[in-house]
Amino acid sequence: MPLYPLFADLNDRHVLVVGGGDVAARKTAMLLKAGAKVTVGAPVLAPELREWVQQGRIIYKSGAYQPDWLDGTWLVIAATRSRPLNARIAADGHVRQRLVNVVDDPALSSFQVPALIDRSPLLVAISSHGAAPMLVRRLRERIESLLDPALGSLLQLAQRYRARIRARHTDHTQHRRFYDWLHDGPVHALLRAAQPLHAERQLVAALADRAVPKATGSIALVGAGPGDPGLLTLRALRALNEADVILHDALISEPILDLARRDALRITVGKRGGGTHTPQASIHALMLEHARAGQRVVRLKGGDPFVFGRGGEELEFLRAHNVSYEVVPGITAALACAAYSGVPLTHRDHAQSVRLVTAHCGQSLNTLDWSELARERQTLAIYMGVGQLDELTQELIAHGRGGDTPFALIENGTLPQQRTLTGKLGDLPALATRHAISAPALLILGEVAAQADAAHWYGELLGDPPQHLAYLRTLADAA
């Protein structure tokens, strides 16, 4: 038989937990959060439970379980390590018509404690009737990632104004459209931006007008990270699932786009390796067009929008045109490529600072302070520099950086085809040519880059000689 789903109001109601270990403490914490008056019975208590007794938050019954502990309780949780004792507690509870949960034992239980996603007052509960708790955990993680944390605040606000909303919009269609606006419009956006007072003012202003507010568009500048979809933030994933339109860079990987809402309009913008080019002004025009049409637009950028991503320019444009926006940071390539190659960007013994540098064209090279970049005991993370490796090497060595400085050149960082080339600065251009390194690639230069030879863990490791050949030779010598 399927379980009957039920949300119980336990506020100021007595609940018994039998058991004094960590599991009992976890169950007690959930009950206290629900406002229950909790009695815990056990010979000894875990430190957390003892602390709650001292604080007066729970009642403690010391000693072995007694059936009269059940008197006056609404429900019971058996969390002891003894199945015979748990079975006895369950039997006593059933005789007294109490709801009983025996932890991890559905056969003895008359109710199950579901996996819970808490966006109070919104609660989402998942149960497999105790058959597949690991699957339930996975489902909970998936749903958790899709539900905006600001939903709880939105529901609380809607709850406070429910009567006024119903009085203002008595027509069913208008009533539904108002709630659609409440969820999709500026109120929810302001709550996500941690501006509850402004959100409430927007709601009050909307209720002053009998007409349902028109849908207003918005822009989310979203960092997609370096390519591995597993590095997307939860907020970025939610934005992709809510988007009507996605304006994405050419470097955004298909696995990331596959996570987006299926019916969203996808438009490729940007350029790759000097190929097709969407001017920045055209990107601005597309953002404005779709936002003014009342659509939720995601401007999806590789890495982080504010690290060599023109996010600042786009934000200035949106402000100038009074378009609502939010910014969702992404993991920038320097952090991700270094991590996937086993390179710490800072190290107590080798580097006390990191410089993020772009070298995507000759003009950008001319603006760099080479004497500062050539200093030791710092790490350089150079973006978009594959086409200028000769110039980079010459300038750094000319300004005092040693030709034996270690480097790690990471191609297609975090993607399955990642390759990491290591060596010395003086050999960088020749090695990159020999191994046909191409964009996108990130150069890490400094003493920390030597860590890649030992700590590299993802993708193919290249060197001079290639690292896999050196490893085979080591094995041959040992044989």
C-alpha cells in the first residue's frame, strides 16, 4: 500500500524520542525546528542532547525505556541501536494508537520521515516507502538545486498580503496573472538580491493599481565556468532553467547548454579564435530587445562575467537603459585550470600573490607593465595568450624573469580533452608548437607551476620529453 502523505503540525505538541546517540540528536533537531515539545529518553545522552537539556530546550527521561514514557505523546521516534527494543517501542506505540517511526526500519514504522527540501513555508518531501533511501537522497539533491532559496521569502510575503491580493483581483484570470507576475517579476528578483524592503514596496505599489502589472523582462549575467558542467553554481543552474532566452558565448560547451530549459531560445554570440564575430553593440541590442519583450534573458559567459568577460560593459549598458539585472559569478579559468592540473596559485614557499593577465592581442601586450610581471614569488595566470607565446616569453625574460621559471599551459581546461603542458619558460614557444597547443588555453607561470608534474590528476600531461614516455622509461629501468 502506498503511504498517505501528511504534513503534521507539531507546534507545542509532545513528541518522544527514545535513544541518546547522534541519530536521536539529528531527529530531535528537526522536531525542535518544527516547534515540538521533545522528550528524550535514554540511559546516556550525546553531548548535543545534554546541552539542550541544560538549556531547557528538551525534557530528559534518564534510564531504560518505560512504556509510560508514551503517555501524552502525539508521535514517537525510536532511535536506539537495539532492534528488539525498537520493536517493543513500536508495539507499545501501536497499542496506544501513536504514530511511530523506527529509524531505518520501515517494517516496524507506522510513518516515515521523508527527505525534506526546506524553503519555509514551502516544504517539499520525498519518500520511497523506505525502499531506496539513497535514490531519495539523490532526488533531494537534484530538486534542492532547482529551488531558489528566495522562494521562502516570496511565499512569506505572499502569505502576508494574500487577503489584499484576493480583494484586489477577484477575477480568476487576473488573480492567476498577478501571482505569475509576483513570481516572475521584480518582487522575486529583489528578494533574490537580498532587498526585502524594496520587494515589499513593489508589491504594495502593484496592489494600488487595479490592473495586473505587465511582465517585465530581466537579464542575468551568468558565469558558466571553464567548461565542466559540474562546476556550474546552483544559482547558475536555476537561471538556466528559468530562462526564456539564452545569449551564449561560442565557447560554452554543449553539456552545459543541455542543462538549460528545453524550450528556451538559444542565440550564439561572441567569437572564437578569430572566427565569426558578434559585435558587442549587437549583443547589447539583443539583450535589450528580449528584455523589453518581457522575457527572462540569460547572458551566458565562459568563466566569470567580470574576469575578461565584458560583464562590466554590459552592466553599464543595462543600467543606462533601466533594465533589471542580476549577476551570477562563475569559476574563472585561472582557478579551475590550476585546480584540474594540481597547481596551487599561491603557496607559502613560492608565491604570495596572483596576477590575472589577458594577452588576447598585440595591443594588450603593449599595455602591460613587464617589470612588475617579471617579478619572482608571484604567479601569473595569462588568459588568451596562445597566439603570443613568443612575445610573452621574450618580454618576461628581457625584464628579468629567469628562463628556467616553470610553466603549465592548460588547453581545454576541465574538459575531457584537457591537456597540460609543463616545462621551463625559455622552452615555452617551442614546446607549445611541438605539441600543437591551441586556444582555448591558459598559461600559469611561476614556481608553483612545477607542482603540476607531481600533482596533476586530470587529462593528459605533456612535457619534454612527454611525461608518459618518461614514466614508461622509469618502469623499464626498474625492470
